[in-house]
Amino acid sequence: MSLVVQKYGGSSVADAPAIRRVAQRIAAYREAGHEVVVVVSAMGDSTDELIDLAAAVSPAPPARELDMLLTAGERISMALLAMALTDTGHEARSFTGSQAGMITDAEHGKARIIDVTPGRIRQALDDGAIAIVAGFQGVSQTTKDITTLGRGGSDTTAVALAAALGADVCEIYTDVDGIFTADPRIVPLAHRIPLVSHEEMLEMAAAGAKVLHLRAVEYARRYRVPLHVRSSFSDRMGTLIVEGGAHFPVGPEQFYDSGNEVSPMEQPIISGVAHDASQGKVTLIGVPDVPGKAAAVFQIVAAAAANVDMIVQNVSTEITGRTDISFTLPTDDAAQVVDALTTARDKLSFLSLEYSDQIGKLSLIGAGMRSHPGVSARLFAALSEAGVNIQMISTSEIRISVVTAKDDLDRAVRAVHTAFELDSANGEAVVYGGTGR
Amino acid sequence: MSLVVQKYGGSSVADAPAIRRVAQRIAAYREAGHEVVVVVSAMGDSTDELIDLAAAVSPAPPARELDMLLTAGERISMALLAMALTDTGHEARSFTGSQAGMITDAEHGKARIIDVTPGRIRQALDDGAIAIVAGFQGVSQTTKDITTLGRGGSDTTAVALAAALGADVCEIYTDVDGIFTADPRIVPLAHRIPLVSHEEMLEMAAAGAKVLHLRAVEYARRYRVPLHVRSSFSDRMGTLIVEGGAHFPVGPEQFYDSGNEVSPMEQPIISGVAHDASQGKVTLIGVPDVPGKAAAVFQIVAAAAANVDMIVQNVSTEITGRTDISFTLPTDDAAQVVDALTTARDKLSFLSLEYSDQIGKLSLIGAGMRSHPGVSARLFAALSEAGVNIQMISTSEIRISVVTAKDDLDRAVRAVHTAFELDSANGEAVVYGGTGR
């Protein structure tokens, strides 16, 4: 018998028939002898509806009360799921984040988990019951107020519970079949990645792959929780995310069949191509190339609360003694940052500032590239052949990212996907959504 | 400065504009220097919508999960109300039943309050904040599970909090102007009762006056909590329900003006005429008039979980040694009770059973009738003059109830209302609902 934590997103529990279908899937796990803990999001768009209601009542709702309001959504979905499970002949008990022991700090709307004390969940499992837990929410250690973990927080709830309970696997159910080598809407020959390391998944999530929440991947990596991202609309295996290095198992099927024993295998060189069209680029031209100037720039950017992604500084010309600094950031943050930098122009002594939201970012990810030379050369050649101009480059040990013109992005993703032989050979069907939607 | 507990029903917080209007009212109390605790029901019909959702998921949802589901309704309304209050410039904090210290037994769906520990509410008041509390809900002392108090339980929450906090008054806001001498839909000249004792209100609630929940009145009487039933759609005074006897204040205005000091006054003889058309009548004909038979009958009725209201046993004729026993009960419970009694016919040795749902119950209520002879004679004369036949009679010290044919009920209520000079002399306007609905 193994312990499985399953997380179902809003689209998987969007209405009563969907909830009953999910209950059948959970019941099958229980009947196969597993202990099952289920983390559930609010139904369909209900969180957005609550946010609209708050906006209709108050122009600036206090964060504490917004958390109180939004947590009603999971309360509804988890109670309904427990009811549907009871009808399958299994005992099910629902628990709020507070009851499940999700202890957080007091940062309403974006609380961090500081402890997980799942005593009531463990007791429910020991009693033979299925435990249903409200995702996305917790209780503040200091104020005892209800908190939320922020959007996508249900993934984090699931991973945190899996870690605290020592679960064998944490299954993240969504409306796609797993993580793909590229976005299938752009690359029709993209195929499901059967296995990937936490580190690569982290790079992919950061580079724009939206299936899994970055924070949940970080948590899973830290606590070595095996993740399995799969569709709630099919029984197909999805993408297994496990501890990296040479200990990759051969595939998700074998992972389940082997009692979670993993066997070494040769790593693939490249896992996938991610893209992100939601960033803008700021360039400061003619920044004096003296110590401390870059630090001064990014202090101002940080004060504007922007998450800077890529940073590139040109080599200065000895004649002018000035250099250019470019960085990318979410377009939503751009106005604020441009304002702050323009205000500080005299202090920073740059000559001019350029901003463009007409950029796209392509990232090639693969733990194998560490030991395989020539990956970047192959990437640049593929982009060149496709007639794509590169504006910025940034690399980590398992990722190479380039910034291109936004109009070139889709073409670039397809070219790179082909160049690294990721195109599906057998034309494996890519399934988005399912019969139930 | 006084401490006021206010309870707003679902119709008072049905949508965002209604919530903002209620917030204005609460803010005005706070600005007048009062400490304010607000108990709120779920918005409009949202509880019924959640019940429909549960029915769509499961034919027989478990009571624990139904409570978990339904308590989401108050969570939404209280958070929204706290947001709207914050916009008025006052600090407001919302609390679930559990956070407010509403400790109950574990009877899901109809939990009884066994303790109230409002430490966090008291702290919020001490901090100068307005406390918003979810009505209708609590937490089980033994299982720590979320419970509900049953329909109308928000009234009980408000009274229990008022008692525990030592509030000066508990205001119950509804969509009518207070308690009336009769149902204004039947008696157009009915008028608002300014003052009534807990005992009379108890009789009126039991006799079918639906504005206030019976259980809340019982609780208020036991803990001597002054209640004020009034409309959330106007600033008019409603009906004040206070400790009875000679200590009636002269009116709600004076109650507020006097710092809640009450002054003796002559009691009115009759407070009002209540009616109830939701009862049926069971008659057992030819029950042997021997000790223990009546007890045996009502043991069977109690086992069928029916709430029996009036019971009448005829004098037996010495010749047959048999008597007839009649009682009234909610029509919803009738089928079960008739079945149980029919099954036990041999044991109970009655000759035949009759059941009718074509009855109505009229109750005349007034603490003054204790010391005023001739009330019942006047009642019977009024009914006789109106051509209404009386099927059953039952009396208490402050109530006389009669059962009539259902078709006669409205006419009977009007006749009695006139006979006891309750008809409004000045044609005071009766307001149902308000401008906002």
C-alpha cells in the first residue's frame, strides 16, 4: 500500500458531473489499496466570481477579508467532492487548510507555508477514510487568521502535504496530458515529456511553461517529492518529475510498477523548448561603466517591486567609458519601472532609455546539455537558418534563453524543436482538454 | 457607550448594493459611540443554491459535509460586509463561528450551542474594530468539525453572542418592521407591537409567527437578552422583546433613550393573533380509557420524531370506557406518524384513526390575559359571530389556541383581531420589504 496525494484543479471539478467523475477516479485508487489524500481547488471560475463580488462591494478590499472570502470557494468544492465520494461507498472527510495543519505566515494573499501539521489527515487515513483538503489556504501562526497562498497555491498545498506525510507520489491533475517538449498550440509535433528532473522543471516553469506552479516545483525539489503531472480526463500517464542526476527511472509506468524504485538511465540531452511572450525589455543606453552603477540601477528596479528576468550588460567601449544594460521584466511591471528609472536618470547618468514589449523569450532546457558541448552552437544555427535575429542571450547550467522579436517567437520555437530532434516521430496525439469539457 | 449585537438576514445582504447599505447603518452605530458586533446570514438564496448543488452531486449527502458546504455561504457574506465597512473608514474583522467561539455538540445540521467563548470578538472590540460573525455555524467540542445550528440559526448565534458578551440589546434586522398584531397579509389593519415579553414572543413564535426563530427567543428569555426586531430597510423602531411582568418599558424609543432603563407600565391585555396553516390533525377514536394509553400513543409519536403541538383528550363515556385523543403536528411529519400508529393499532386498541390537513390554528397571545377574566369567552363569541366552528381548544397562561377548518382561518383571524380592538386606529402603514428589493 502506498500513500498518494492527488491535486485536482478548478477545471477538473467545474460542475456536479465533473465532481462525480473525479470521485470515481479517487475511489479506484482507494480500491486498489492506496491511501489517498486529495487537494482540491475551487470549482471552475468561482474564485474569479468571488473577486468580482469583492470589487462590486469595495474598491480596495482589505487582504485579510479577501482571503476569508476566497477560501469559501475550496470549502464548497471539497465538501461536494466528499459527498460524491461517500456515494462511491468510501468514507471521505473534508478539511480546511487550517484543519489540515497548513500553518503559514500572516502575509494575506501570498502567505508562505512555515509548518505543516497534518495530524487530522493522518488520523483520517488511519481510520480508512479518504482525506479531502482545501487547496490554496492556511492559517496564520501568529494572528490565527485565514490566509491564502496566492494563485496556483493549490499545487503548493499538495506538494507540502505530500512532503509532510511522506507520500510516495504527488499527482497534479490538470486539463492537459502532462508537460510537453513545447507548447502544442505552436509546435504541432510537440510530445509529452515522460520524465524530467525537478531542476529542469523549475527552469521550464520559470521560462514560461504554465502547467505547473513554479513555487510548487521549488517545494517539491527541496523536499524530494516525486510529482506526476497528468490529465484528469484520461488514464494516460503524464510527466513524472523526480530527483535528477543519474537516478532517473525509465518512465512513469515503471515508476508505479516498480514500487517507486528508480533505475539509472541515460539522460536525454534536451527536455523541451519553453517560451514566454509576456515580457518586455528595458535598455539603458550609455551607462557610465564605473563600479556600482549596475547595482544602483537594480536597486531602483527592485524598489519598484518588479521581477527582473534576464539581464545583459554589453562590454563598454574604451573610448566612451559607457555601456548599455538591458533586462527583461513582466510587461505588467514595466510602466512602474520605466517611471522609476526615468526619475533617477540624473543620478544614474545614462544617456537614454528604450522600452519594448514586442519581444519574445525562447528557452531550451535540458540537464543533459551540461555534458554535451555544442548545444548553444546548434541553437544559434537553427535560429539563424530560420532567419530569427537574437537580441539577448542568457544561460544557466541546464537552460539557454534567447530574446527575439515577438513576431519571430513561434517560428523560432518550431525551428529549435526540430533542430533538437524533439518532433514526435510517431505523431503521438496531443490531447488538450478531454471528453468532459 | 453600549454594546449592540446586530443580526442581518439573507434578504438584508442579498447583493453588493444591499451589503453597502447595511455597512452604512452599522457605521452610523459605531460613529454614535457604540461597540458593534454583527451577525450575518448567507446572501439571499445562496444557501438554497448550495443545497441544490449538493443534491446534484449526491442523493444523500453526509451531514458533516453538508455543514462544511453550507457554512461557505456566511463566509462569503461576512467577508464582503467587512470589506464594505472598511470603506466607511472603520476597521472591521470577520470571524467564522469557530473563531467566534460558538462551541456546539456534534449534531450536524441541528447542533446545539454548549458554550460561547468570544475571546477574539472581545479583543476586536477592545481594539476599536467592528466584529462581523458568521451566523448559523459553530464547531463541535468533541470532533472539532464544523457544525450548523439549523435553519434560522443565525438568530440564535446573535442572541448567544449577545448573552456571552453582556450586550445591551440584540437587534434582529429583517425585511418587515417588527412583530405585528396579526399577519398583515390577512389582517390589513394589523399594526406593529411596540413591546412584548419574551414569554409572549415565545408563544407567538410557537403559534406560527415566523419573523423570529423560536429557539432564539428561548435563548433570549433564558439569558434575559433584550431583543429588538426591526427592518433593515428603514430607520423605524420595531418590536422590543424584553423581560416580562411589570418591568415593561414604555416603548423602544424610550428604551434606547433611557440608557436601557425600563419603567413600569400597564400591560396591554392582548399582544396579537398568530396563525399557522401548516399543521395537520390526527384523531384516534375509541382509545380505551385506562392508565398508560395516552403515554403509549405519544411514545410512538415521539419515536416517529414528530413535534406534537396541541393535544386534546375527550372525557370518556362511562358506558363504553373509551375516549378520543386528538393532536396536531406539522403536515410534513404526518405520513410517518400515521403509519407508526396504524402499525401499533392492536397494541393501542383504538377503534379507528382519522387524519386531516384541512385545519388551521389561531392563537390569541397576551400576558395580560392572566389577570383579565372573560378573554376566552370573548374569543369564542367572536368566532361564533363570524360563523367559525371550533374543533379543538388548548390554553396556557398567556395563550389560547383554537383549531378551525383551514378555509375559516383567515376570517377567524380578522374577526378576533377586531374583537380584541387590535385594529389599527390611525391606519399605520404596514411596510413589507423596502425600497431596495
